[in-house]
Amino acid sequence: MIVLIYLFTGEFRLETHGPLGTLWVSFGLIAFYLALIWLNSLLGLFLTPLFIVPGTWLLDWRKRRKGELLDADRPESSYQG
């Protein structure tokens, strides 16, 4: 692509923005990736219970159906100290 531009215009210029532009872009990328890491950690923190809690309900239901788990209504399953 650069070769075609050089052939048609006869000029070979490289667009540059200097060290200040490089620093500005690097700070923007650092901020972007820090925000991305922060968002992903919050998603893991808040979305994990949405899958863990129903999973424990499902496992309790399966154990109760197989008869491995005692019901809370039975007097021998609760300890009154």
C-alpha cells in the first residue's frame, strides 16, 4: 500500500505525532486495560454467586430425591443443643 502511494505521488512521508502523542496514547491504553481488568474482576465477583447458589439448590434437590439428605422438617435433623 505504501509503495502504491509512493508511486502515484512521488513523495514518501511518514506521519508522526512525536513523543507527546506516543505518551498520550500509552496513557490511554494503560487506562483502558486497567478498566478492563477491573471490570472483569467485578464480573467474576458478582456473577459467581448467580451460578453457585442455584447449583447448590440443584445438588440439594438431587440428594433429597435420592434420599441421601435429611429434610429440615424431621426433628432428628436439627440440633437444639
